[in-house]
Amino acid sequence: MKIAVFNQNRLGVVQNEEIFDVTEAVAWDTQNVQSSLVALMTHFSEWKGKMADAMHAAPRHSLSQVKLQAPVPNPSKILAAPVNYLSHQQEMNEQFQNAPYTVEKLRLFLKAPSSIIGPDETILLPYPDRRHDHEAELAFVIGKEAKDVKASEAASYIFGYFALLDITLRGEEERTWRKSFDTFTPIGPWIVTADEVGDPHTLQMDLWVNEELRQSANTSKLICDCYKCLEIASHAMRLYPGDIITTGTPEGVGEIVKGDKVRIRIERIGEFSVEVDWK
Ligand code: MN
């Protein structure tokens, strides 16, 4: 199932090019999307049927007619993999000589949850005279509390997947600082539940800037896959329902500037485009 948040915090199910408004079918509180999402994930075995049944009579809209919002607006944390594709390590060493290690040694870093925006919002770059980069990533949302979970058990803790742009200011500041500016984490276009994604490690991921293809890779090339990332994360800190893990970016990272349009697409998940402006 594709689960979207749209038009003033309404709950939608996406099918083909339409979105079905199922807000009234379940206990979805439009005043608090994050806790509603946690409730949805907690009760999903029960809510799923109610949502599917409600689609027959639900108000429906063409996707192009609605404003999509961030499907996970306020997690307690975003954990992110630093260097998790060998091809990205290679390009960072060629350009900046600064990537001696991968996720296996570096582990994960935190990004501020307040940096999240939806797939119809705009990235605002803080410094016109500095380099800001796009990073296309596969991300997922934790469905139930997780602590010391082994990779072999991790799949059952993942509720669903979505696309994430890890926008990054290049420079000497701490990594968390450079990646946590407001608007630096566009996510979307919706959550695709794990059962519908199937194997998350066979997904083609592409990113364009102004329709020029910049990044193109398959999640089969991840050094630490989704499950291993969850193991690493939950070993250090308790993961709560609604937390986000993002798996890192492949090669092709490059600069974005005012006026650009960044489009990310992941197979079996979907795509979205965001515009870029100065803050
Ligand atoms: Mn990244």
C-alpha cells in the first residue's frame, strides 16, 4: 500500500495516478500527523482493511491536483549512513580526499528532524557562495520499537520505504551541522509498505537536476544494506516507531544552485521533484 499525507494533513492511499482520501476511515488526527502515523503503523493489520474498504466510497483526487506533504514529518531522529556505496567513496576521495572509511567503520550520523520537508516544497540554500550538493537515498521508517535487533530480524521492524534527498553543505563544519539546515531533507512522495516493496536491495534509483541524469545506481550496491543499518543503529540507540534511517548515496553527487529542479525516482516507490532557491 502507498500511504500519503496531503492537503492539510489528510491521509491518502495512492493507486495509479489517484489519491483516495481515507482520513475518516481510521483514527487519523489531522492535528498531529506524526502520532497518527505511529498509530497507523501500530494498528496496521487492523487499519489496512478499513482503509482498503473505504477506498470504494472515498473522495478521490488526481495526484496532480493535490499537495503532497512529508509522509514522516517529525521523527524522534533521522539516522543516516555516511559512505555506503563504494562508488561514492571513490568520488569523494577524488574530489575532496576526505573519505578514507565507509559506514562499516564510521557507523551512522544524526540529521535534525526539523530539516524535513515534503515533496512539493522548496530547498533553501543558506550560502550563495558555497557548494551545496544533492544526495539521492533510499530511506525507511521504523514500524515498532527496536533495540539490539540483528540484521536477520530487522525486516519486521521496517514499516515502509520512501525516497530521501540528503542535502549537504560541503565544508569543514561537523557533518551533522552541514546536513541539518531547514529544508535539507526532502522526503516522499509517500510511504510504500514493506510488503509492496519486496526486496529493498534490488531497487534502481535515479536523480536528475534539470532533467540531466546525475545519479543512477541500484540498491544492490549498498555496503551495509537496510537490515544491517538497522542493526548498527539499534545497537547504539533505541529506535522508536516513526524514526527514519536513510541508507546513503551512490556516485554522481553534485552541486545544486538557485533555480534548479531536483528529481528523484526509486523503482517500486515513486518519484518527486523539488525546486531550489536561496534562503
Ligand atoms: Mn547522505
